[in-house]
Amino acid sequence: MSEKSIQLDGRRPEPLYPGRVRETFELADDYIPLCDLLKYCMIAESGGAAKHFIAEGNVMVDGEVELRKTRKIRVGAVVTGEGFEIHIVPPAS
């Protein structure tokens, strides 16, 4: 039920899973860099692939295209792109 894919050299590989990734990420620290978030949520296979994916304008944070690879993502943010949506929430007590 989730589509996980990355952008490599201008080519989009076949989705790993059909559908759309809808995920909630519990953030224990003050922030997480955007490229790390995409790697941890398996939107990208590596940090390098995540940086490339972001640089091509494939990621939005709170509805705006984000090109900063290390943008600080904090609780309350929503990170989206083609095939994924990640909501950042505080850790469950």
C-alpha cells in the first residue's frame, strides 16, 4: 500500500511498493535534517540519493518546494512529494 521510490540520474525507478506512503515520524530531538528524514523513512535508499532527490525539487515542506538538503524539519511539519506524505509528530509518552 505504499509507493517508495527515489530519483537517480534523471530516471525514476519502478516503485518498490504500489500506492502512496503515508507515514507519521516521531521526532525525539529538536529537528531532523530533511535528507536524513527521507533516508530513515525509506523514501530514498541513501543519504546521497536523498540529497539528489531534494535538489531536483521533488520534495515539499508544508506545501512549498524545498531545495535545502539539510533543512531542519521540526514537529508539526508535513513533508510531501510524489508518492509520499510524512507528518512529523512529537514522541508518544
